[in-house]
Amino acid sequence: MLDFSDLLKKAGLDPSQVQLVRHQDTRTIARGTPYHLWLAGDGRFDAYQSLQGPDCIMKVGITIASFVVTPDGQTLFAGLFSVNARRPAPPGTICPLVGDALDLSKHVQYDMLADPRLDAYCGRLVIDWGLGTRAWIQWAGRQPKPLLELKRRFHEPSFPGFDSFLIHVSEVPTLYSAWREVLKSVCGVYLLTCLETGEQYVGSAYGEDGFLGRFLTYAATNHGGNKLLKARAPKPYQVSILEVMSPSSTPEEVIQMEALWKAKLGSRAFGLNGN
């Protein structure tokens, strides 16, 4: 099986002088992950990648091969970069992913320049990173990375439709960008199901960010502010959509539909709805 080092050699690069960097960061909810920054193509991924902690082992004078973890867990090639300098992060620097919630006073900033030699593989090449996912920086010449897939072109899977939408709440922050936009565009009634007990909770979304905003709240808190859910120990939930309503629907209309679904499913008497 071909290895990523084979591609580096064909491009004239010595694998012993190339570091592999796998970006998977779930510290933030609303801004998504490094994959979403890379997909946006607006420079935020480059800025995110250049900011590292003081103990970062990225070496000046070498080339890095960057990878991002997709919502379905694939390690996708994002490009080559030469690392030219390292200095303390300037005062006032903001992390594009975490925002001003991150103290950057001890962080360092790398000067990087995109290397176009493997650009044809960006967004198309998937590798097998192996079991050592916590070691997010490795040397290409020491750790083999088999090539798993070369896509004809980069594309995200289509949104499955509201009737087929069914995911674990913890997966919401890493949803594909196109899926996030669909969920932001509408409001309505959703269903949480506890994966340990089977108990159900019917809720409604009618805020500015529609279903997505509500689902992100659950991913961040595990309870979304609901009293009965807060009173329980943290549980794993899956989320699905019961009723899609127009963004122009009033909160009263959405809440009325929510009450109807509570009655249909008996979630007040036998589930997790307290009212």
C-alpha cells in the first residue's frame, strides 16, 4: 500500500524533514472545528495553525504537511507549509477558533508559507493516521501513514433531509458546514432520546440560529437549561427533528406545535418534559 512518504519523495521532499500535523480541536462550539476553518478558505485556518502553545514541537526550517479531521473522522490532507520563524504571539492576538476566551500570553506564533507542491491532493487525499491520535505532530519519516482514498474531487455529503436527520448530540459541533447552514435556516420541534434509558424530551427551537443554535446549547451543557435534564447526571442523547416550521413562525406558534408533540408522544407523563 502506498504511504504518504511516497508522495513526499515524488515531490522532491525528504520525509525525515517533514512533520505531519493533524488538526482536531473541539474546544469551541459555535465556531466549529479546524476543518470548518479550512473549508471556509478565508485565512482563518492559516492563522489558527500558526498559533501554538509554548511547548509545541513544530520545528523552524522544516516543512509541515497539515491534515484536518472531517466530521466523519477522516484525516484529510489540507496542504504543505514551510515553517520559517517562531516568535511570541503579539499582544492582542485572537485565536480564530476559540476567540478571546483563550489566553495567548504564553503562546508562540509561527511564520508559515504555503508550499504548492502537493496542492492537487488538498481536500482529496485521506490517510490512515493510526491509533496515536493524541500525538498530533509526528515525523513523516518515522510514522507510516497509508493512503486510504483519493477522491475525484472534494465534496461534503448532502444533508440527509429533516426526516432522516438523526445524530448524537456530541456530534453537533463537528457537523458538515452545509448541514449547519440548513439547520440554522429553520425552526421547529425536535426530540431528544436518552441512549441509556430511552426516555424522551420534546423541545422547540425558534431563536436566531434555528435548530443549530439549540442543538449547540445541548452539546455545550448536556441539558440546554431544562430543569429535569439538569437534575440528571450527564447522559448521552441523540437528537432528531419532529416538525420543521418556517423561520417566520412566531415563538407562540412553535411552542403550540411543541405542546402537540408532547401530547402525541406522552413525554410529560412518561418522558423528560416537566410541563
